[in-house]
Amino acid sequence: MAERRPLIARRLRPGHWVAVDVFAAVALAAGFSVPAVLAPESAGAPPFVAVPVIALACLPTAVRRRWPVPVCAVVLVAAVMAPFAGWQEAFVPLAVALHAVALLQARRTAVTALVSALAVTAAGAAIGAPSWTEAASACGFAWLLLGLAWTIGLAVREQRAYAAQAVARSAQAAATAERLRVAREVHDVVAHSMGLISMRAGIANHVAATHPEEAGEALSIIEETSRKALTDLRGLLGLLRDTPEDRDDGAPRMLDTLRELVAAIPDGHVRVELDVQPGLALGGEAALVVHRLVQESLTNVLRHAGPARCRVTVATRARREVVEVVVEVVDDGRGGAPRTGGHGLAGLEERVTLHGGTFSAGPEPGGGFAVRARLPLPSESGSGEDDR
């Protein structure tokens, strides 16, 4: 379907609005002056008296957006003079000037202008009308027009203020979301890499004198882990510099790298069993979430579980016509209460929630600790679905 273009494709600039106001001011002055010149008997005053008053009331409205309060004051003076010049429609340009005050000035100033305009209009109606009935009718119509113009101006002003606040809140929320995203990535990369480096460095220091070959192997692993961490950090810097359209979420080739995560665990400290559903293929954001879940969970096992066994399970399951990828990392270590004080589990929960999934982490009844997550997937994303 063809894109619909607005009636005015480009937003009017301040100069354009000034041109509109000038045209409106001249049209008002001409519209009220012509009858005063052609039919002076209906006005009750000669043209040389009525026309200057009309010009004084109408022409200043051409600059009402630039100087709203001075223009309103000038029009009020002309409205005071209008009944003596036989002109009863001074409330029209006064409404135009009052609208600008309500639109551009503070509420207190706008209320003061409204009260002044109502008072001047009532006095003019009382002076110019032949009877109290006609005065009340003329005053009521004038007040209705003034109130409508003032209310519209104030409403537009409030709407613009609300829209500006909404834009500011949206920008702040976007900045906060991006900051949290980068914080999660930095934490996951640095925490896991530094955990492995610290563990391997301890091993190297312990066996340096008695088993130099094992110390050399540990140092080689430290070198490789450091190089991978630097590569991941450079990718995170790219997230900050690139535009959203050009960004690569940096999702690793998830299932290929899970074995690398397991292989990096020091032998003899934690034994990890990896169980990945055969034929499972994930990509994009889902692959990144699963990778970070396993990465951070293994880091926690290294830090908190002590010598333990750990089982990592990644599989898909059909649940209520929705295919989910289920990730479980369960160890039989020291267990205990949920580990608080850090940002790892909170970051994992944020990732899973943003992806529309569910997350849980806590001690197991028989000992140990478990991290479990479910992520919904499009029907074509999983293969070999398990209905267990």
C-alpha cells in the first residue's frame, strides 16, 4: 500500500507562522475597516475615528507569537477605546492575542490576561449596548469566544509540554536499557574470563616448582582466555559505536562454543557433563541468551560450588503449542541460599525476561544449586522437538 503523505509535508518554520499571522492581522483589519468606511452610520462614529482603533487592535496581532504580552496589552487598550469609536467587535482580535498569551506564557500570566480581557469586554458591552439585555447577550458571546481561544492555547501548551516530557522519558528509558545491556555483556565476558584466569593462575602457581609442564599448560590457557576476552570486549565497543541497523548482536555460534566453555573448566575442580539435544540449531538473540546462561552459570559453579559435578542441558520442548528452548545448569556442590550481592543472576533474569521467557535460580532440595530458564522460539527455530 502506498505511503500516505501529510497535507503539509514539512513542518512550518517560525518565519512561516509570522507570515500566517501577518496575513490574518491584515485580513482582520480590512474586514472590520471596510464596513466602517462604507457604512459609517452603522458604526456610530466617523471613519477617521473607527479605523485607527480597528488598526490598533488588529495589526499588532501580526507579531503576537514574538511579543505575546505587549501585543495583548496594546489590543486591550484598543478594546477599551472601541466602544467610544462605535466598534463592538474588538473582542475578536483580543481573542487572537489572548490565545498567544495562553500558548506561550506561564499560566499565571495567562490567567491575568484572561481576567483583564473579560473585564474590558464586559465594560465595553455595557457602554456600547443600548440595553442591559443586549449588553448581557453581547458580553456572553464575547466571553465565550475569549474563553475558547484561551482554553485552546493553554491546552496546546500543556500538550506540547507533555509530549516533550514523554520524549525525554522515552530517551531516558532507551539509554537505561542500552546501559543495562552493555553492563550485562561486560559482566558476562569479564566475570567468566577473569574467573577462569584466576583459577588457572592459582593452579600454575601451585605446581610451578614441582610440575612445570602443567604450569606451562595453565599459562597457555590463560593466554588463550585473555585473547578471547579482549576480542569480546572489542565487540562490545562496537555495540556502542555502531548504529542499531548495523549492529551484530555478537551472538556466538552457540552450540559450537558450549563445548569450548566446558573444556575451559580446570580438570579436577568441577566435572561438567554437556547434554545438547541432537540437531538443535539456534541463532540470533536466542543463541546469545543461551550462551550467556551457560557461561554465567558455569562461572558461578567455579566460584561457589567448590569441587562438584555439574550437568548442562539444552533442549527444546513443546508446551501449549509453543516451542521453547529449555536450559538447565545443575550442580551438586555446596548449594545454599540464592547467591546475592552480584549482578550475574540478575543480568541473566533480565536477558530471559526481555526474550519473553521464564527464569529461576536456587538451591536444590538434595543439595547443590540449579539455574533453569525457558525461552520461547518461533516454530521454525527448533528441530528435533521433545514433548517430554
